[in-house]
Amino acid sequence: MEDEDLYTRITLRIPKDLHLKLSEQAKSTSKSLNAEIIGRLSDSFQSVPSESVEIGINVEAIEKRLEKKNQAFHYEMLLHTLRSQLMNFEYRLKQQNQLVERLQSNIDSADESGDLKAVRNLTAELHSEEKWQRDLVREVASLRAEYDRLEQERSALAASL
């Protein structure tokens, strides 16, 4: 009586080919058809959690990969912006260098002609422009260093993808 309390009797309709496969498998493992069906049904419920864990691990790996790709994109955008700024400052520095050279040439010409007032005015202007030139040189060096640092970080991140 106790065994009957643990089980429910059902009538099951299954395709003939499936019945044949189950019967053959039951016979090959020395089990009854009922034991084969119960074993397979029980196993199907046990595999669901492991599949869920596996799917969860895959989702987590995909999320990590997406985060790294997002970081890589962020680095690319920063590098593009820095590259533009660097090119702008390098162009301004080139113009500033040309201006300083022209002022020096004008000072030399004014000195040769004996125009001391022009020499003083041009020298004062030259000092002001040389200060601006030094500021540009520092800014270009700072931008280059920041660009190189970000490029190294981006490369390390790309290698880990």
C-alpha cells in the first residue's frame, strides 16, 4: 500500500517509434519500460539547473566582453579627440615658431639700420611671443604624453579582447 501512495498511475500515449526506442533501451539496460521512462524524466529535471548555470556563465562572459569593447570604444574616442587637439597645437606651434623667426629677423634688420626704437619694440614683442611659444611647447609635450599613455592602455585592453 505504501508504494501505491508514492506513485500516480497515468495512461500515456506516445508515438510507436519512440515506444520502440524506449523499449529497446530498457531491455539493453535490464530495466522495465516504466523504469526507463521514469529515469529519463527524472534526469531531464536534473539537467535544467546545470544548463541554467552554464547559460548564466555565458551571459556573464558576454557582458564582460561587451564592457571591454565599450572601454575600447571609449579609448578610441579619447584618442581621436587628443589626436585632433595635438594636431591643432602642433600647427599653432609651427605658426608661432615662424612668427618668432620673423620677429628675430626684423630685429636684426632694425639693428643693422640703427633703429633702436624699433629694436626695443620688436624685442619686447619677441619676448612675449617666446613666452607663448614655450607655453605651446609644454602643451604639445603634455598632450603627446597623455596620448601615448592612453594608446598603451588601449593596446593592453585590445590584447585582452
